[in-house]
Amino acid sequence: MNVLAIETSCDETACAVVSIKHPGEGRAVVLADVIHSQTLHARYGGVVPEIASRAHIEQVVPTARAALATAGIDRPDAVAATAGPGLIGAVLVGLSFAKAAALGWGVPFVAVNHLEGHLLSALLDDPAPAFPFLSLVISGGHTTLYEARGVGDYRVLCETTDDAVGEAFDKVARMLGLGYPGGPRVEQSARTGNPRAINFPMPRPAASPMDLSFSGLKTAVRTRLERHPDSRTEDVAASFQDTVARYLVDRVLQGVALTGIRRVALGGGAAANGHIRDAMVATGLHVFLPPKARCTDNAAMIANVAALHLAAGRVASPLGTSARARWEVSA
Ligand code: KG4
Ligand code: ZN
């Protein structure tokens, strides 16, 4: 069974085709994974939703054609799309296109939660984690540690109460004048910085020891820059990044202690960060890291979720499924 998926939740128009043996819950194999990244937003210092929606409208058909051509198929057996969470106008473009394409081809349509895409993205590569495993999703809008017990069966172990990891990187990049996109630029700057130069406090939200919080760390960076305007940008970037990495490792270790599960997958844009990846590997846990291009937004992870659900016997989604700006993966 070949599944075409469309992902347009933010500023990437992405289309992919995966293949999975049906029935039976085997692994999905990526046949095509095409991404058109919008560069129009750079001069605004962040993603402009209306510009993103319009660019998706222009790009979705050529990107889908390119994915089908690369996969060498004319007609998939199912069409999937991200139905949320994300920028609502942007999500609508891919969702509407996917529904129309499924209807035209007379094949099932599957609505996919973008976060579930990140959560299971490690399953696309070798070696893939066996269930149950822990999955840390660190993206631009979400930061959650899940216990993945099976396809569609997830428990939230801890979650940020304010900013997401990627968002914190983006905000710190702006404070340091590094521009957009923030995450990769902070990482680049940190390469020549000293991670021990500044001792930023590890955030500890009062409500629950398992919660995550990044707004305090962001404020600590701002205060540092106000009090010491001569601080080396590279040192601030490296110290901030190292604090985030140690903090995430701490929460993962708590998750391991709570569940006894030692397989840990990473997903989401900030999982492309080399320092965070290295810190996870250094724990000695069995860590599963998707390739960097599959940490940031892509459609292969969306096709993967749809394929796994269909192979596990889930029925297709109604064509009336609407786009959702917010959508928890376990709901
Ligand atoms: O998963 P993603 O591509 O989109 C969302 O679902 O949000 O994640 C984007 C986020 C951005 O905030 C970006 O700054 C961050 O991931 N990011 C990084 C790196 N690459 C992307 N953060 C830290 N280091 C990176 N190398
Ligand atoms: Zn994402």
C-alpha cells in the first residue's frame, strides 16, 4: 500500500510517499520525500501566516507531483494530510488538496495529527524503536515527553507549561541579533562558544517536578544581556543551549525512572540540534535519532502515521474533517 501525504502546517510545503505491507503492522518505507521550504519569511524575522498560506497554494500541486514522480506511481492507495495543529490557513491548504485528491482518485483520506508525526518519526529509520518507547517531541510549538505504547496509544509524561524548546531558541536568537530561523543560528553561534561561560539556572516550575518551563531561562538570557551587554554572543548561545540540553536530559531520565522504559526517541525541529542529540546519546540510554531532515517538518512522518494506522486497521477519516489550530495527540 502506497500512501501520499501532504504537510502544510507551517512554512514548509512537503509531500511524501511511503509504502507499507498490508495487512500487518510492518514498517513504512519512504519512496519519496519532497520539501519546498518557504524563504519569503526571513525578512520579517518569523513566519507570516497569510504569506505561508498563499505560498502553499502555489507549491502544493508541483510538490505532490514531484513526490509521485520520484516514487514512480500515478495513483496512491490513500492520501493523508496534516489536519493540525498548526497555522490554520496553512493547514487548510494541504488538507483541502488531500481531500480533493483522495476523492478524485477514489481512495481513502486520512487526517493526521502533526505531533503524532514527530512522535513516531524515529520509526522510519533503522534501527527503529520497539514499543513501548519514550518519545521527546521538541518543536517550535510543542515540548512533550510521551510514553508511546503502540500506534495511537500515547501517554503524556511531561509537557512545557509555557514556551516550547524551538520557540525559546527562536526568541534567544532574536535577543542575540542572530535572526531567523533561530534554532540553527544559535547552534551555529554556540559552536565557538563556551557552554560553561554563564551559569544559567535550571528552570524548575513549582506546579509539578515533571513539568517543563522555558520562559524563566529566556528571561535569564535577557537579564544577562541587559546586565552584561559585552557578553560574547557565542558564549551566551552555548551556555543557553547547554542548559536546555541538560534540562531535557533530566526530564527524560525522570521519564525512564517513572516507566522503566530505556528506549528514547527524539522528534521535532529542535531534535536536529547536535548538542541536544549528543547529550541524549551520552546518557547511555538506547537513543533513536531521526536524521536531521526528518526532525524538522516533513511529509514522510505524516505518511508514516497514516500508513501505520491503516495497516493496523483504522478506518479512513471523513472528508468533513476540519483543520485544527490546536490538537493534543492523546485526545
Ligand atoms: O518541527 P518544526 O520544524 O516545526 C514545528 O512543528 O514547530 O520545528 C521548528 C523549530 C523552530 O523553532 C526552530 O528554531 C527549531 O525547531 N530548530 C532548532 C534547530 N533546527 C530547528 N532548534 C535548535 N537547534 C536546531 N538546529
Ligand atoms: Zn513540526
